Amino acid sequence: MSEKPNKLGSVNWEWEIKPETSWWNISLIELYSYTDLLQQLVRKDFLGLYQQTLLGPFWALLQPLLTVLIYVVVFNNIIGISTGSVPPFLFNLIGITLWNLFSEIFLQTSKTFSQNADLFSKVYFPRIIVALSTLWLQLLLFGIQLLLLIVAYIFFLIKGEVDFNLGRLLLIFPVIAITTGIGFGGGLIFSVLTAKYRDLLSLIQLIIRLLMFVCPVFYTLSMVPEKMQWLVNINPLSSLFEYFRFAFLGMGSIDILHLSYSTVFMLAMVCFGVMFFNKMSDKLIDVL
Amino acid sequence: MSDIVIQAENISKLYHLGTIGSGSLRREMQLWWERKILNNEDPNQYIRGGKKIDNTEAVWALKNIDFEVKEGEALGIIGHNGAGKSTLLKILSRIVKPTEGIVRGRGRISSLLEVGTGFHAELSGRENIFICGHILGMKKTEILKKFDEIVEFSGVEAFIDTPVKRYSSGMYVRLAFAVAAHLEPDILIIDEVLAVGDADFQKKCLGKMNDASKQSGRTILFVSHNLQAVNNLCSKALWLDKGNIRARGNTKSVVNEYLSALHKNSWIKEFSTLNEAPGNDLIRVLYVELIPHLDDPNNVPDIRTPLTVKFRFYNASDNIVLSTDLLLFTLAGECIFDIPSKPAIYEKGMVEGECTIPGNFLNDGSYSFTLHFARDTSSELFSYEECLMFDIADYRESINWYGKWWGYVRPDFPLVLNALIK
């Protein structure tokens, strides 16, 4: 804001359009005024996703269910990865649920610019609103999958194959928060990069696929050989999967130090992601 | 009384032609390394004949634009395609950033650069009213308050719960514009939206915009090729030409200046030698001119202006029965009239012709003349197609309707009404 006197005295300009956006120029007041839009975008995407489909939101359940079945057959029955006393179905479902949260948020957020080029070149609103609406939609879909997981968990609980500890189970909330943050921050950074270099979008798909094997989705950290432990240690996601599984099953190795590393990594990703996105979003319109 | 709500200082916008950046990460990093670290020139510049040619040509879409808009003012922005009008609107709507300069302002801006921004084809009209409204910056309560009004204005009540992908294109556009028309920002930015919809709907839209500017005192920035609409809606106008402001001020004078510059060149065609002149071995047309009978030479011909066409041609044949036709075509290629000259015997040599079309005959629009030469009124000697192109501006007095006047001709025949006494 600046003041400039004119013949009527001093005028308070309410806004300015300047060539450069500063790194810090994020107005929370402005963002707040767009909450209606955010809400509507989530609604639109959710409704649009399942309009004229047979199963509607059940698709959100079908995908993890089928994946789990394939994993159980391939990793546990054919390759023979042991899940101990835990039913392989539940073991894999836990991993896949958290993995889906991360990969979907990361992938969908990274498409923010490439998929909304038309909209962005016609009307102004803070671009991050679209990324936030993607985030909320993915959290909503994750909620549906989490329900599936809880139903499966209760089923095995009744069968007596797993045990229950409320204090332990509450751990899922920080784990979900950190996973979401890393996915969102990374997605924001890549959304800028993919807008500029379209080929990166296919690279992201590849990164996600490779990353899944580095994360303990269908194995536990204790199975990782000594030689490869460094890979586990530098991967900020690995402890999250261990904690998530621990919350439900009470199994696996947990390491507070590594969780703190993940938290710091998440905060750094989100801060840098938001700033980078905000700084670059105005310039990208010329490139899209 | 009237405060300045937008103040633009030295706005410039640079665009790079061709691919922006190199599109590949490797080259970009190489470029950055060479330029910033080693301080060299771009290693990938094309070198042609020993001279370096920059492969990304830069173009100033706007250059040093300064202007102010006062509260409640309606500013029309006119100019050719590519003059920078849309770039200017995009900068003001905060979609793109200027390369240089600063714009300051007060109040909420809504911009309408396209109808149906953010529409989702799978969702119903009802949902889309909300989506579109929110995207354009309306609050939920505002939309709820105006919902019925919007639906009524659009005229798609019966289909409001049908997915918009099943709408006809007309319904789609009407619904989209209806949302936009009910925006209540302090500053409204509109780009060419009136090019859509049928005449009836256009009239409705212009009426709505007229209300917005004249009754509600809203500030409007309006880009259009419909000069009649600009004339009627806007008090001030800005003429952009190749990124610069060519003229500004009172709408009428800016529009006139624009039109006369636009058409002066195509009103005369003159050739000094027979070989250059269009034609063939039989006929060569050396000169054609359109002379509008204007009181003030700075004005442009409007529907009241008589027009004279003068031409001179060389007839290469001796003792033939020659006649000439003057044909008038619309831009779409429909013939409005064909006026023949009296057939007569002419010797080899120059022949001159002239025809005057009275005022209050043609409707406003774009037209072209064609000259047709025939022997014995039957065999064609030469046809000089579209030798003159011109526009007729509209003129209305005490009429509150801004849409396109129907018809190709607009003769001033008296139509008399008499009230019958019971």
C-alpha cells in the first residue's frame, strides 16, 4: 500500500499492480475472502468426479481394495514377504492408504497450473486457492479410504488377530498431517516446474512409482538390510509409514529422531512451496 | 466529486515471440550458467553470416501507457487486433504482470474477459451459477440473494437442474452472461463479451451495462469492436495502436479519428501508368475514388452522408458498345444493388464515370464496390472486384436501442402513425 497525494488531498490506494511479486507477499486476509470459492471448488471437483458414473464415490474404495488384493497375491503369496502375525490384507491396506494420501496430493497438486491454464488466463484470484481445493478434495477422498481401513481394522479386531490401544492409535493424526504437508509442499514446487517444462509431468509419475519402493509400504524397516539403511534414513517418508503401522498394529521400529527430521522437512517443504508458488504464479501465465 | 479509482503509470509489457524460454531444462541451465556465472552471451544464439541474431524476438505489447479513470466513468478502449487492448485489460485484472510500470487503484475489480469462465460441463446450471459467481469474486450470500434474478435474466428456468453440457450454445452463453451481469463490483472490466448471443440478448446485455454505468455509477472499462456500443456506453475513450496510446478523450472524437484513419487509405485507388493499373488488354482502370460529402472532413461517413464514386478507365477497343455497372456488396458478399450505365458506342481512349448514392439510404456496416465492364451489355470485358471498401457509421437520434439496426438499407421513407379517436 502506498499513499499518493492528488488534487483532492491524499488518496489511499487499496491495491497496486507491480512487475514483481515479492517472496513474502501472501495476504491471509485476501485468502480468507476467497473461502467461499475454495468451498465451491472442492464441491465442484467432488461432484464432477462422480457425475454420470456407475459407482460414484465408491471408486475411492475400489482402487485401494484392488491394489491390496494384488499386493497380497504378489508380495505375500508369490514373493513371500512375511507380515508376522498380522493378516497380510490389513498390513498392505495400512501402507497403501497412507501411500495414496501422499501420492495423490503430490500428483494432483503438481497439476495445478497445467490443468487450469484456461481459467488462470481469464480471471484473477489467488492461484493457491486451486491448490488448496485439490488438497481438500484429496483429504476428503482419503477420509473415505480411512473409513475402509477402520472397518477392516475393526473386522480383524473382532476376529482377535490384532490388538487395540487408543493412545497408540491417536498417533495417526500427526502422521497424516506430516504426510499431507510433504505431499502438498512438493506438489506446489512441481506445479510451477511442470508449468514451465511439460515433460516433468511424466517424470513425476515415474518419481512417484520409484518412491513407493523406497517407502516401507509393503515391507517393514526391519526387513531393510544394513547396507541400505542410509536410504531409509534420508527418506523423510519412511518413518511415517512405520508410525502409521505402529498406530494400528503396535509393530515395527519407531524412531523419534527420524520423526522430528520428517517434521522439519515437512515444514520446510510447505514454507518453500507456498513462497515459490506465490512468487512464480504471476509470471507463469505468460508461459502457459 | 469524482475521485480517481485507477491510475496507471508507464505500463509496459514485453512478450517474447516464439517459444518462451527454451522449454528444456538442460538448455535453460546452460543459459543461466553462461549468462550469470561466466557473463557470456547466450551460447545458443543463432549465428548467421557472422552476425548474431537473437532467436527470441521481443515485442512490446504495451509501451509506456499512462491513464487515469475516475469514479463512475465508463472508458472505452478501441484499436486494431493486436494493438494491446487485451493485454491492458489482463494487466488491470491482475492476470498478467506488467514488465514495467505500476497501476494503483481503489475498490473491488471484476473482470469479464470471457463468458462462462470456470463452468463445469457435467454440473447443473444451478451449480455453475455458484461456481462462476465465486470465481468472479461474488460472496455466497450475494449469489443467494440474486439467484432468482440471475435465472430469470438468463431465461433458462426450466433447465436449471440440467447439466450445462446439454444446453444449447445460446442457453450456455445466456446463463454465463447472466451471472456476470449481476456482479456488483466497484470497477467492471469487460472484453468483447457482446460478440455473443442473438440480437435480442445483446440488447438486454447492453441495457444492463448501461444501467450499471449510468444509474449505479459504476466504473466500467470496456473493450469492443462494436464502435456503436462504445459510443453509446462510454463517455471517454482510449485508442491503442501498436502498444501506444494514439488518442484519448471524448468518445465521439476518438472514435471518429479512429474510423477516419482506418478507412482513408481504401477510399482512393490511383495508378499512373496503364501497365500498373488493374485490368486486361481491353480495359485498364486507372482511378477509382469514394468521396463522402461531409461537412467536416475529420468526420466519418455515417448513414446520412451522400457518397460519390468517381472512376476513370482506358478502353482499348474501337467502336464498341460499352456499358459499366457499379455494384455494391456487403462484407458477407451479398449484392445490394447493381447500377448500369447507359450502353453507348465509345472510341478507343479514356472514359470517366461518376455515380452518387444519396444519404439516408444505406444502413450502417461495411461495404465494397465492384466495377463491371461489359460489351454489348452481354459479354464481360473486365470486373474490378472490391475496388473500394468502406464503412458507414451509425447515427441515431433519441433512440434508446443500441443493438444492430436490421437490414442492408435504411431509407428514410416516412412512416406515419395516426391515433384513431374512438
